[in-house]
Amino acid sequence: MRAFALAALLYLLAGLLIGLWLGPILLMSGRLELAAIAWAALPAWLLVGLFSYIAWADKAGRNHQAVSAALNRGNNQ
């Protein structure tokens, strides 16, 4: 479960690093095509991070519900 959270964080950080740090450096050095690629990749990296977080939250929620359901079954008997 921690792998999903770590993956989400790494994708978000990579997206911010590539798009917001590398993009302007490439633009200032005159490499417009590479800067455009870096900025075009920014939404993809951020979306992958978001989807990883959603998958992690969904998995955590399903595990929590299973545990609470098992506890409730034990209390009802």
C-alpha cells in the first residue's frame, strides 16, 4: 500500500521537476523543442501521480472496509 503512495509522490515530483525546472532552463538555452516536450509532459506526469494516489486510496479504503466488516460480523454474533 505504501508503494502506491510513494509512486504517486515520485510521479508528482518528477512532473514538477521536468515541467517547472527543466522546461525554463531549456527555453533559456534556446532549445525550444525540448522545452515544449518538457511542458507537454507535465500534465501526463501529474495525471499519473493523481491516478496512483487514487489507486492507493481505493486500495486503502477497500482494506479498511473489509476489516471493519469482519469486526462488525464478530460483534453481531
